[in-house]
Amino acid sequence: MPIGRTHHLIFDCPDPLALATFYSRLLGQEITYRDEDFAVVSTSDRASGLAFQRAPDHRPPTWPDPALPQQLHLDVMVEDVATARAAVLGLGATELPGPNVFADPAGHPFCLIPRPHWAPPIPHD
């Protein structure tokens, strides 16, 4: 029997609202909570999601240099990697060494991966 279940995956960052806005646009989800030091992106205000907490001394991880470990890593499935690449760069991501590896505006690495055949299609508006 589990002790608990996943709530939010929390990113330390210098500007919670700015990073929440990036991930809101990347994932097509709403910012469901925000204050000066904390923001949440989720499918609703009653669902777990990604959270962003102010860390004034935040130092971005380096990739692939282990001097500052990656701290966390997200794989984001997409329908078309080339189209998604342009979109994430337009949101403020930067490319890192390695195939389809990027950093969010606070320096956290993430990868764009083609949607696996078993996953349902990703809807686009």
C-alpha cells in the first residue's frame, strides 16, 4: 500500500511566474495558482502538476558537465520534433548539447521526444 501519491514536481527558480508561463505555453495547461513566490501549472486547480518556487540563489544546472547536476529532467512528448523545436525556442528555451535537448528559461534541461505509438495523439487547437 503506498504512503502517498505524486502532487507537484517543484522547480526552484528565480522567477516563478515567468517559468510557470513558459511551461503553461509549452504544455497547453493553465497557471492554476500563483503568488509572489510560488506558481502552479496543471490541468485544473484540483489536479497535481508542475510547481515553481522562488529560489533567489538558484544556479542553473550544467549539461552535460556534472559540476552542477541537472537536478531534474523532463521528457516532453511531441507530434513533430522539428515543429516543437521552433516553438520552444520561441518561448525562450535554449538548445543544449545532445539530440533534442533544451533548457527552460531558468536553465532546467528537458528533451523533446516523438510521441510513442502507444500514446494518444496530442491535440492542437
